[in-house]
Amino acid sequence: MEQEFDERKNYMKETLRRFERMLKTDEKEFFDLDTYEQVAEHYLDQGDWEKAIKACDLGLENYPYSLELMLSKAQLLANRTQFEYALDLLEKAGLFHPGDSEVLYMQGAIYNLMGEYELAVSILEGILETAEEKDDIYYQIGQTYQNWGKYDKAIENYKKSIAGNLNNEHALYELAHCLDLLGQLESHLDFYHELVDRDPFSHHAWYNLGIAFSKLDQFDEAIKAYEYATLVKEDFASAFFNLGNSYMNIEAYEKAKSNYLRAIELEGPQPETCCCLGASYEKLGQFETAIGYYHQAVKIDNQWDDGWYGLGVCMSELHRWHESVGFLRKAIQITELNPDYWLALAESEYRLGNIISSFEAFEKSAEIEPANPDVWLKWSLVLFDQGNYARACDLLQAAVDELPQEADLYYRLCVYLIHAGEYREALLNLEIALTLDYDAHIQLFEFFPDLEKQKALYRIIEQYRQKS
């Protein structure tokens, strides 16, 4: 068996070499229909659309009635958004192969891409009457309704697809996505449990139960489901990856690390997995190792902004501010509208003494995500550290107006007002903070190392507690 596989592999390698030589020299070579179909499929799978379409064209010159080559070329034209050309070719294919379900299926898929949803659904539903395996058709109908914005109908068809084939992973994934969009995941947990009961040895069923729990932030339950998925399928890289993510969410960083390493062992280093593994080492305080994995991520994909951001954060933790700024600016070049990138840049610029650049970065972060209290707290802290209490107070007052339910903002404003000598205003803000989150008052004492001031604050807080 292994010898046969090697022979097929060598044959294909030689065939591709001959085909590419023909493209370069324009010398005609004979290939039978199967070979043209295999070459076209190979380049299509590799994402080399130019060579794939040349294989289709050359094949159709010699075998003009080949359904496989016409379908492959139509797929390539659709990938290039040349929908009208693709439909013309499919119409021709329909004349040679009347009523062929694959031709009709692709027509429906292309009308979906064109936004002709009603026509797409009509064509696809027409195929259901004669199709033996209906799950892919129901899936494509679900896709059409999803693109149409009719999520209830999409859900209905995804469920029909799964009823026909429990292992249609695309239908399972899109179902979870639609349920999440409509806020119906929790009410459908019984449906996911039924899938597991229907086939306890379906790794897809366990995996998607895990996804449902993950989307609901029920990470302990998600972990159980993903672990079952990996027991059923020991080389299930995606389940190990999601298991790592779930452990990260419950701050079990060692276990997260182990599962990311297993995912890499199974499918090789991917930029996302390398970044997540780097993040787990970062959380464990092992910054040099984290840096190694972040470097690996950006080496695989130079445009992977999370990798550059991770490098910037680790350099900041190691007080290597110049390097931190460089990496963070690289991340921002790729994804400008990420508030976390600007916030990290603001802090590193401040550490370098670049006050103006720091404030510009804080301002940009706040502009992108004004509802993030961390931006206001860190920005105001820079002003406070400079002794500019009035501006720190003004900034936090603006933040309080924007986020009136954030207790931390009132506590911090209280601190700044005390330092500014505005005691009456400080007490008013302290009372609001205590009302919103009494237990969070402990943060006040970080700003007042003097024991007498701590005692005074404690007495005020105790008076409030007794009154309430």
C-alpha cells in the first residue's frame, strides 16, 4: 500500500513537472482527461488559481464536454468574482449534462454570492427532490439564508444538514455562529447534548458542544466537552487548541500551554497557535520563551499583528522600551484600530520619556474604545505621576461622564481630588464608589502609604458601611 502511494506521488510530481514545462515552452504534451482533472484539482487546492485555470482551459480544448473541468473552471471564476462568466459556463455544462445536480448546486452557490438569494434558494430546494445525500444542499441553503440575514431560516436548514450528517463540521460551526448572533445558544444546549447522545463517539458533536459552552463563557463545561473530543479523536488539533483557549480563560496557564504544544505537535506551528502559546508563557512570567514563540508567529506570517503586539508587551515587561515601541508600532501599521495596541504603545512611550507621543497614543486608544475604563485610568495616572492633579481630575471626570457605573473611576477620582486638596468633592466621589462596589475600596490604600491617612480613610469607609 505504501509503495502504491509513493508511486502515485512520484507520478503526480512528474506530471506537474511536465505540465509546468509545457506552460513555459508552449510545447504540446499529451495528457488524458483524468490527468487534466487531477492537475486542475491540485492547483485549486494549492490556491494557485492562475495555473488551475490554465489546466482547465487546456483540458477543455481537448475534452470540451468534461463536467469536472467545467465545474472547476466555474469555481475559479467565482473565486475571482467573475460570476457572469461562471454562470455562462455552467449553462453550457447544463446543456451537455442536463439536470446534473452538481451544475445546479454550483449555480445556486454562485447566485448566493451574487446576492440573488431568492433565486439561489429556489434552485437549491429544487435539487432536494432528487438528491440522495442532502446535507450539503441544506448547508448551502443555510448559507444563503444567513447571507440574506434570515438567521432563523438558516438555523432551520443547518439543523436539517446535521440531521443528515452529524459530521458536517461546516454546518455545525455556522449553526453555533447563528445561534450566538440571535442569543439562542443557551436555549439550544439541549440540542447539542442530543447530538452527543445520538453518537457519543462523534468528535465533531463533542467539539461543537464545547464551542457552545465557550461562547457562553462556561469554560469548565467547555473543557469537559473538548477533552471528550480529544479522547474520541486523539489527533484532533482544533480541539486541543480550543482546550488551550478555555484553560487560558480560567487562568490555568500551565494546562493551556500543554494543550497548545499538543496542537502544534499535531498540525505544525500556525501563527495563531504560536501566539496563544506565547501568551501562556507570558502569563507565566517566562517572557524570553514567550518572545521566541511570538517571533515564530511573525516569521510564519509577517502580517500577524498579534505576534508583533505580543513582542511589544514582553519587551515592555522586560523594560526594553525602545524595542517595545518598535514592535507595537509594527502591530499598529497592520491593524490601526486596535485600542489595546495604542494603550500599550502609550505606556511604553511614556517610559521612554516621550510624553507627547504617549498622550497621542492614549487619546487614540480612548477615541477607538471610550468605554474601556483602563484607558482612562492609565492615562490619568501619567498626569498624576507628573503632579498634574487638576488635569488628571478633569480627565477622569470626563471618563465618569462617559462611564457612570464604573466604580474604579470614582475611587481613582477620589484619590486625585484628595491630592489636589478638594476634600469635599473627594468624599462625594468616594460615596458613589462605595455604593457601586464597596469591596473595591481596598485599591485606595495603594495611593496612601502613610498609615495615618490610611486610618482616616478607613474611618470614613466604616462610617459609610454602618450607615448603609
